[in-house]
Amino acid sequence: MQTTRSAQLFAQARQLIPGGVNSPVRACRSVGCDPLFVHKAQGCLITDVDGNTFIDLVSSWGPMILGHAHPEVVEAIRQTAALGTSFGAPSPLEVELAEKVCAAFPSLDKVRFVNSGTEATMSAIRLARAHTGRDVVVKFDGCYHGHADSFLIKAGSGLLTLGIPGSPGVPEDIVKNTISIPYNDIVLFKKTLQERGKDIACVIVEPVAGNMGVVPPEPGFLETLREETSAQGIVLIFDEVITGFRLALGGAQERFGIQPDLTCLGKIIGGGLPVGAYGGKEALMGKVAPDGPVYQAGTLSGNPLAMAAGIAMLDVLKRPGFYTELEEKSDWFAAELRSIAQKAAVPVSLNRIGSMMTCFFTQEKVHDYTSAMTADTQRYASHYRNMLAQGVWLAPSQFEAFFLSAAHERSHLDKILAATEASFKKLMG
Ligand code: HOZ
């Protein structure tokens, strides 16, 4: 594969941007490659600046559930851009998207739009602290809630990939106010709340973890979080930045039938443009400025282009049969992958829920951070390179999800499966 132009751009980028990238995992270090620079993407295909085209399983880390450059989304952006790209004042599109989001998520009376998932989660915990008058945040090992200080403790995503589950620069006082416990550990969770309940402002969780690879909640886990937090007046926050509009129109909370107090959204609601959101019932959201004292603001919040892209995307997602079709396709694909792994005798543990999945290179059932860490990252790196050479674009880390979209057709999936079979043979040969 010819990668000269990407290599030139990467050399230039490294002089100008830390690590040559604007988000660490993209540097591809854990898979032993240099990044390829993207020229364009259409449907489920992504083309680099050297003209190599790949079947994309990253889907921009989640948002592209319709595939890239979906005509309805692109048209909405085009028409909106002609009217102006930012006003710093309310516009009708914000109301329309807010209506759609609140209709899809019955736990939301109101929603505030921000610019990223990180902004959503950091604003949500501020609100939870103000509401309860308590400081402590409980999170789960390997979950990732963006890069605000409170969350960079035993965090997933890039921190897990780079082996730096904490970060210098986070004040000790913040670390003291964050408790991180193993995902899916109901016993320890209950004990933590018994011991520290009166200090705890909120429990924040990815209802399906997607940043240590995909790790679904075990039966009873989310139910326990809901029961125990309610009993102690603790705010339960679902970080549905990945799962919102991915696992169902109403996200993981619809799928599991559990309503949190606050929900954080991002990715899909912006149709591929930078958006985040947090929302909940009036009792909490009524405390956000200017209705209440909890301050949070942003020049580009509710940006018209992002709102228009989000509206267009949600309108497609609402069409009958969208999620059923995606589910059936994903189910079939995961079953094929499992059977290929079995035939090739590659020890893998495939976690899937809906259209998000991770193929962990381990024999162990992956149910938390510790079991995720048993994955053979070197083997994943070889697999990544094998797949790239065959035209398949995987996440450059063992500890991320891959996402199917409406644009992945049977022919694409067959090619991915054939490439996987060849890669697995090579790994075992
Ligand atoms: N934290 C993102 C994945 N969970 C990576 C974002 C990116 O590098 O674009």
C-alpha cells in the first residue's frame, strides 16, 4: 500500500500538533503504525490522501450510524450553512432538536446543548454537585467520560490504550473526590454507597461500556445502580454519548428500561458535527443558569449546522424498521465472526450489543476492566495491520468498539469476514 502523502503530512503534523494528532488514539501507536490521513468518506468507505479506500468499522467512533456523508444530512448542513454558520443567539433549529431528543428520551424534560461529550459530562456532574451539596463522584474503572479532571482516574479509551489510566495535572483534591470501582461489581458498589453515601453527589456510568472495548452491563447491575442511588438521594448519570440513538432511539435506557436522573449525549445527535448535550427532569435542569444558579455556557452551543445535521440524522433513525434491521445485521455478523474465530482456533471473546462490538483477543469472558486487560494487545496490533492491508479500517486500539452502520451492506460485511478469516489464519500460522 502506498502511503507517501500520509507519511509527509504526519511528519509535518508532528512539528505542529502534539503527536501529530488532535486526539491521542489516532496516532495509532498501540498498533505499531503511523496514522493514515483521510481525504474523504462516503457510506461505509473511507479514502486516505494516497487514494487507498477501506471499509470503515470505526464510524468516526460512533456518530456515523447512517454511514458517511448521508445525502439528507449533507443537504441539511448545506442549506443551513447558506443562512449563516453561527449566531451566538437562539435559533429555531435548537428547539426542533430539543423536542426530538426529549421525545426519544422520556427521562428528559429539558436538554442543554453543548459542543462535546466532555462538556456534557463535566456540566452534568457540576449540576449533580450543586443539587446534592455533595462533592464525591463515583465512576467505574475503564469507563471514559471525556477528559475533564474528575474522570481521568482509572479511565478507559486513550488512557487505557496508552497505559496511563490517570493524568498528571489533575489536582489531588479532585482525585480525592472521585471514587472509581470495578464495572459490574454490584457488591462493591453497594458497600461503597453504604460507607460513603452521604458524601456522594452522583454515580456516572456508561450503561454499556464502550471505552474499554464493549462491555455490557450484567443482569442487575444497572437496576442496582438505580435502586441504591434513589435510596440515598444520589444523582444517577447515564453517559450515553456512545449508546444514545445507537442501541435504540432512546439509547441504553430504553433498551434496559431504566431511567437515570441525568443523561449525557453526543456523537449521533450531531450527525457527525461537534455536539454534546445533557438533560433530565425539571427538578434538576431547572437549576441550570439562567433559570437557576448552576453556570454553564458556550459561544458555539446550539450551533445551527450541528443542530441541522442532528435533526436530519434523527429523522432517518425514526423511520420504521431502522433499528431492527441494524440489529439483525449486527447479530448475523457477530455470529459469523465467532464461527471464523472458532474454526481458526483464535482465542477471542466477542462482546456485542446492538451494532457495537469488540473482539477481545482473550479466552476470558470480558465483563470489566481487569478482564479486558487480559486481552493480547500485540495480537490485536497484528490483526489491525492485517486488516488494514486488506482494506478494512479498524479502531487503532484493542480497547475501543467497532460500529456497524446502515451503510454496511452484505457485500461489505462479506469482505470484512473474508479479511478476518485470512488475518486469523496468519495470526495462528
Ligand atoms: N475517545 C474516543 C474513542 N472512544 C477517540 C476519539 C478520537 O480520537 O477521535
